[in-house]
Amino acid sequence: MSTSGVFASDLFSRRRKTAAAGEPAMEQSGRRIFVEADDGVPLAVWEYGPADAALTVLFLHGHCLHSRSWDAVRVQLERADLRIVCYDHRGHGASGHASPETYTVEQLGLDLGAVMRAMCPAGQVVLVGHSMGGMAALSYARLHPEMIGARVVGVALISTAARGLTEAGLGRYVVRRPLTLVRRAVRRAPRAMGFGKKLTGFMALPLVRHTSFGSWRVHPRLLTFATAMVNETSVVTMTGFLDDFVEYDESESLALFGGLPVVIMGGTRDLMTPFEHSVEMANVIPDSELICLDGAGHSVTIERAADVAESVSRLVEKVWMELRSSGGRLGLVG
């Protein structure tokens, strides 16, 4: 494990000029495709850059967000020789809803497999997962260990955890009586609870400000954007994954990433997945780079997009260097 701050590469410095601080690009663009999951759920996928690029960066968003949570990061990474793929998890954004029993981290790993088969049938892939997206990447690694190192050649785990979600931070409240009762009520009367969520939607803004951001001085546009994503997420999706989080443990999957370029990042004010989770993961993965974002909260892809993009850009450059040194044949399988 190595620990670092963040510094700007020449490539990143040029890209950074395209998005002013606090004013990320929020235009939905790219080519939209629907990929069918193994159980038939349609997953909305967006593709940017050349379809035949040798390297793809695949972004995985967090719980109660969607692919546009990566917008401000993505626009700073776009380049002529890089392909970027983002998609909405089941029950989120433009993807289809599914049976509540399928709202599990393991199913997210299966969904990632479907996206990989459809969108990345050849070439190398760098997985970048935020929060629940990082958990999906770990689940995918366990389900498809043969792909790690062969096709998946770099990983970024951002504000996420491999286990123990209910042992620290706000996750401790998931197993306490009030939230347990809410989860049961949603299972019994999803429509009524969904209507109740709409009526109390105005309460989401202060809640998101407190739980997702490290500073109370967050740009109003960022706060509104993050709150809108939470309000758009159905109460069934929101609570369905909470049940699985209680038992979540993908800690054994971490070892599969050993030997790959790996970045692990977290904020010191993250109430959802406290930085101690990042430290624990970095201690397991040899030679991983641990990045601490001082003062950042959980939604670092929005709050600290420039720092996230900078670190992912460095990760991509490291992967490119290894590809060039191997003549572009690093683990390539058709």
C-alpha cells in the first residue's frame, strides 16, 4: 500500500479547463444502448469515445444515484484514444426496475458481467466504482476471477467498502429498529410508502447535504443535482439494497486485484463509508495507492470531481504505460 495526495498530470491539467470549479457539465450525451441483464432487466448504458479503443474506463455509480453522477469526472477524462462507458444499476436512473429480491450486490456483479459482455467483448477495461459501484466491482471479481488481470487491468475503489457496512458510520442505523420497520413497511406496502416518500421529498435536501458532502458550503447546483438523484430513486430500490448491505462481505475478493494498478480513495468526512474502510482495503491489496481527500464527504464524484478525475487519469496513464511496454498485448483476449 502506498499513500498519496493528488497531483495534476499534464493531460489532466488540459482537461481540467473544460469544467469550472463548482460548475460541472451536466449535459447527458454519448450513445445510449440498453443491455439486457441475465434476468431480462434492461440496463441503460452510455458510451463515449471511439468504440474500437483498446482501453475502456467503465464507471459504476453509487446507491440512489445514477450514471450522471460521473458527469463532472467523465468530461475531464475524455480523450481521443479512450472509451468511456457508464450505466445505471437496476432500479436506478433510466434502467428498468426489478423484483426487490434481486436488489443485491451479487446481482449487481452479474449485471456488470452482462454489460462487460455486451459493451467490452474485447480489449482492456479499467473499473471505477463509487460506493455501491465499488461493491459491484468486487462482486464481479469473485464471480469472474478469470477476467481480473486478463481483461480488467486496473481498478479504482472510491468511497466504498469490502465488508462491515453496519459497523461504522451511518450504516450502524440500518440494523436499528426505526429503519428496520421502514424496510418492512416498504415490502408490505410499496405504493403507499412510495407516495409518502414523494410527500416528504423536500426533506431530502438537508439530509443529502449532511450525509453526502463534507462541507456545508457546497455549491447549490451540486446539492440540487445530488438531491434530485435521491428523489428520483424509488423507495423500493432505496430500501431493497439496504437489506443486502447488512450481510455484505466481499473482503475475500480484494486479493484478486493484487498485482494490478489499484487506486483506493475516500474522504475524511465520509459518514456512509468512513475512511477506515479505505484503509482496510488498501492494507489487503499489495501496492495499491491509498488517497485521502481531507474534508470530503461520501459523494466525492460530485463534491471533489477534479480530485477524482485527476486520480483516475493517473491510473489510466499507468495502465497505458503497461500496455505500451507489452506491445498492447497485456492480457488481451478476444
